[in-house]
Amino acid sequence: MNREQLREEIHALYRAEHEALGKDGTLRLLEEARQWNLSSTLAAGGVVVFPHAGVAECGQQIAAAVHACLDSGTDKVVVISVLHAFTDEMEAARVAVANGDNPANWPFWGIQGDGLNGRTEYQHDHALISFRHFWAAETKRRGIQGPKVIERYPYLAGGKPGELPGIDELAREVEDAVIVSTADPFHHGIGYGDPPEKAYFPLEGGLDVARQTLEEGIKLLEAGDYWGYNQHCVTAKSDARDAGQVFRYLRGPMNGRIRDLTYSDATQLYNAPPPTWVAAALFEWQVVSDQ
């Protein structure tokens, strides 16, 4: 895999998808997203997790997170984002840490984002392109500036999110903010390395496997089993291993559930035969009450 070429192709695909969506399509998905009201979850300290797959398939889920932020009454939103491995060294680091290596052995260990000193791989990531798109459209439609948005990109949590460089600063940042995060939590099929005999089409059992897998991941995060979740993300081919550990660490005990589940076809992107697809899910994480 040429990772840098793949990154460029993904960016080109996003541009084409947003152009095809247009203003009318964007507003339609923002209206469709009104079926989920998640603002009270954010206001109470919970977390909403949205996908970053094909916007035509899951734009309504992304838009639901935008509405939740804008309707929560907050002045500040912190987005805990996926940081994709778009260099061979980043991928090598991720694999090594999953095999037990110390994250501190790698230069990527830590949290990236605007206003922070350090690495800048996040500037080329695509995970929040569609979130920014719907945010801009909805704040314009409402005629508001909207809350301050801070993007943070953790990498190599390695089962110990509390040891990530910069985590204490991030914990202070979220004290007076709502948190949303992003995940494409299940990549499946021939283009993602599954053998044809074990590759399921989404509507022929694949989404059932995806749902079961996602619920396993939810249980691990609910239990605060960070290392177990890290390894779950390896087998599920989830890109949220770091983001998931970090938002759970920051917010403490929560109960998670899947609010919506669909899929996005990836055969064209990977030039692979079907089935090759990504599960697109909207998650709601509610803080566990002390009562």
C-alpha cells in the first residue's frame, strides 16, 4: 500500500463527494439528522461519536453530532479525532505498540492539534473534513458564529491514555467543554484483507457481524479496559483505538449504545472487488449517574 497516495485519493474523494452533495444535499442531511436529539447527552458530560466515511451514506450521522454541539448550550467543543497512519513509520509504530512495544519509543506518541507544539501529521488528516463541512453549513444557516471548536488528535495511547504526553492539558481543556469524537469502527471485506470466504456483504449478514463487533468494543470501553479495547480495534479494523481510549479516560465511566448503523462502500477507493466496505455508526455515550 502506498499510504501517501491513498491519502491523496481519499482527499480527492471527499472533495468530489461534497461537490456532488451541494448546498441542497447538505441541508437535506442536516434536516434528516434532526431525528436524533443528542444535545442533552453532551450537556450532561457524555460523548457523541460520529463516522467519517462516505458523506452520502453517513452525512446525517455527522450532522447529528453538529446539531448536538450547537444545541447543547456550550461555548466550547473539543473534538477527539482519529489520526490515521498515512506513513509507513506511523503504521509501524501502531503495529509495534499493539504488539507490546512502549509508545514512548516512537516520535508520534502524544496529542496533536492546533496551538500545540510538536508534530503536525494531523494537518493532512481527513477525519474531520465532513464535520467541518456540516458545521460551516449549519452555523451559516442559523446565522451564528457557534462555539469555539478545538480539534485534538491522540496517537499511540497503547492501553494507557493517562500517560499520553499532553493528556493533563487536554483534561483541563475539556472541563468546560463538550466532547465529540469520530470513528470508523469496522472495516471489512476483501479490500481490507479478509479472505473471500469470510467476507460478508453488508445486507447479507455483514451489518449483523458489525453490530456484534461494535457492541463488544462498547463493553470494553464501558469497563475501562483500555488495552482490551486497543486490541479489539486491531481485530475489528477500527481506526478509533486512540480516540476511544482518550475520551473514555477524560469523561470516566459511561454507558454506550449504537444509535444508528449503516455502511459505506469502499470498493472504488481500494480498487478491490466487493464486498469491501466500512461500517458507519452513530454512538451515544452517557455519563454513569452517581445515584
